[in-house]
Amino acid sequence: MSKLAFTYLIFPVVMLVLWFFSKDLELPQGIEDTGISRAYLKISLFIFRNIRGRVRSFSSEKIRMYLGTLEQKKDLDSAETEYFIRKISVVLLMASAGCFLAFMMAIGAGQSSKINDGRVIERNSFGEKEYEVDLVATDENGEEIGEYELSVETRQYTDEEANALFEEASEVLERIVLKENESFDDVTKDLDLTEKIPGYPFDIRWKIDNLEVIHFDGELIEEMIPKEGALVNLSAIYSYRDLRWQQSFCARIRPRDLTPAERAFLEIKELLDKADEDSKEEQEIILPESFDEGEIHWSEKVTDNSMLLLMLTLIGSAASYVLKDKELKKAMEERGQQMLGDYPQFVSQIVLYMGAGMTMRNIFEKLGNGYLRKKKETGEKKYLYEEVLRAGRELSAGASEGSVYEHFGLRCSGQQYTRLSTLLSQNLRKGNSELLALLQEESKKAFDERMDRVRKAGEEAGTRLLLPMIIMLVIVMIVIMIPAYMAF
């Protein structure tokens, strides 16, 4: 076994030790995994608890913010723990699988060197294939001079050796050609008209004088063999470099006696062909139920692609860890885009209700209740109105309006919402009349910004369409120019 194979056992041993230390840990509430997945989650929890606090990066703080924003959980530590231990468990599972596969590959891989005594390379035995060796040349100081690729061909025979080998090969070929037959006087089974003899360097070409009863490869054409049999002359022409030899055989071919299994196979084949032929004009094919030996039970051969599915699943699981953070970031970006798109309508609703005489507290409550009813009907989630609901609950719990509006703007994390929360909190004491005018101006500004974003998106779409248009132009030019070029 290769020494390298033992290095692949280090990680499984480490995993076993980590499992011993982590087997009594309690997973966060809500994780219901069982079996080996639960064991890996406990190991991941043990690792996370030991590195948490020591490895604290800016990205981990962003992940905490993302989790708190998207899931709206108060216990961010629990959410962060569950997120990271699931990520770590995926890495550990893939690393374990990789170590196992690498260990098995290292066992099967040959580690022997082709160079003996530092400068001797042996050629393969007679009749074997050539091989290639990647060599590295170094000087007396150990510095590399260059890398070389050497094709090592098999050793060639001398003429005397080739003649002696022909005598041996002629006896071997006779046994190979007969295959399962006793002698050439009674050939009832396929012959083996091979073109190579294992262990010998000859190329063999055959001449057959009767191809009506035997194929060029030695397979008998049983339906063409007469009952009294047929004589066939076979000539094997050996060639090695510029040398040639010939060996002849005379075979008496007769029909063979079928075994019970072969007779049954042929009988069922005939019954199946007859059933197909008899039902050419019918909707269904009725398979035969029995033959001379007994009943027939039919089933369909199924192709199993489960291994391909397993490999695709493993590749997908390996990519999940890398993509997990990107998915979280993408969700945050989608949330920001959605909230940015909902902002003009939100401000417009506030202006409408405030113009009708409602207080800001009542407006938040009304917008939140309206969103809840719509969410029950459609199931659509709106991040902006989730924050409105949260602000409404804070107001109902007795929190001051100023702090609620400030927190609302911070959670929405957008320049427009920060501006809106500042207006709401600064104008609490100035009365609704002045606030209404400011909000009307903010509404107009929000719609203008929305139009600018739409215009910008349209320009970007036009730029993205430029490449497909160029490709289509090239295709059209090729379609026009190739026929014109071929016409000359």
C-alpha cells in the first residue's frame, strides 16, 4: 500500500476524535436531522463554538445582519449558529467523501518507478505494448535541467528468434482457432480466427475459400451449413516486420447439436417473432405464455442511472457551501430592490391617508392590517410592509414614535427610507400640515427617482441585447457569403 494512502486516513481519525468530544452536545432548537447528518452537525457545532470569537470577520457580521433582516429573528446567535454549522457540516461531509475516494484511489494506483538503479529503464516483454515515461533530469547539485517524455517501445526480435517463435506460435494458433471444438475434422462451434496471438509479435491475416458457411472472424453461419457438412480451407498469413509465414488448416464444418437452453432460446425467439408478425395490424402484441418446456413470465429490462444521479448530487452538495453566502447576499439585494420599488407607492399612500386626516400611528396600523389581509389571500411577501407591521407592533407596545420611525428607517436600510424616517421623526411636533407638504414633495421626488431607474434599466437592457444582435448579424453574413463563395 502506498504511503500516501495513509495520509488520507488522518482526516477520518480527526473526525472520529471530534465526534467523541461532540457527541453529548445539544443542537439548536429546530434542527431535527437524524443519523450521520446529526453526528456531522454536532461536530460542526463543536468546531463553531471553538472558533467563534477567535475568527471574527467583517463578513460574519454582515451575515448576522442579513439573517436578522431576512428572517426577522430576535435570537441572532441561534440563527447564526444554525447557519454556520450547516455550512461547516457540508464541508466536512464532502471532505470525508473525498478522503475515502482518495484513499481507495491511492490503494489502486501503482507507485512503482520505471527506473532501476537510477539510470536503467526496462522495455516490456515481447508482444506487449509500448509505454511512456515522464523523466526529470537534474545536475549533480540537484538542480533541475529539464523534463522529458520518453516512449519506451518493446524489444524487437531478430530473424532467427522470429523463425523460432513462428514454430511455437503455429502450435498455439491451432489451439486458439479450434476454440471449443475437439479437432478440425468435427467443427460444430464457432472458430476463433484471431489476428493476434498473446505473447507473440505476429500480425495474422486470414484467407477463407468458403464464406457461405463461416464469417471472416470464424463465426459459423449455422442456417447455411448443410446437414452433411462442408469443407473449408483456412490460411493464416503471419507477418512481422518484413518477414512472412503461412499456416493452413482444413476444417470439416457440420451442424452442431443444440443444448436444451439454446433450443429453448431459439423456440421462444421464434414464438416472439410470430407474435409480432401476427399482430402487425392490431393495437397490441400478445406475448407468448408458454413453450415446450413450460410457462414464460415476461418483464422489461430497466436501465439504472442511479450512479449518475449520485455523482450529480455530490457535485451539487460541494457547491452548496460556496453558493450559500451568495444566495444570502442575493436575497438581500432582491429585498433592497423590492423595497426600493415599493417606496413611491408607500409614500403616496401615507400622503393620501394623511390628507384624509389620519395620524401617522393609525396610517401604519392600517397599512399593516391591509397587508396582512392581502398576504392571506395571495401568499405574497412584501419586505417593506413586514417592517411596517413590525413598526405598528412597536407603537402598540408603547414605544415612542420618534424611536420607532428611526428604527424603521434603519431596518429598511435605504437612502429614501432614511430620509422618510427623518421627516417623520423631526416633524412630530410641527403638526400634520407641514409634514403633509413635505411628504407630498417626497412623493413627487420618489416617483421621479423611479422613472430614472426605469430609464437606466432600459438602457442596460439595450446594451445587453447588443451581443446577440452582433451574433445574429454574423450568422446572416455567413449564410449569405458561403453559398456565394461556393458558387465560384
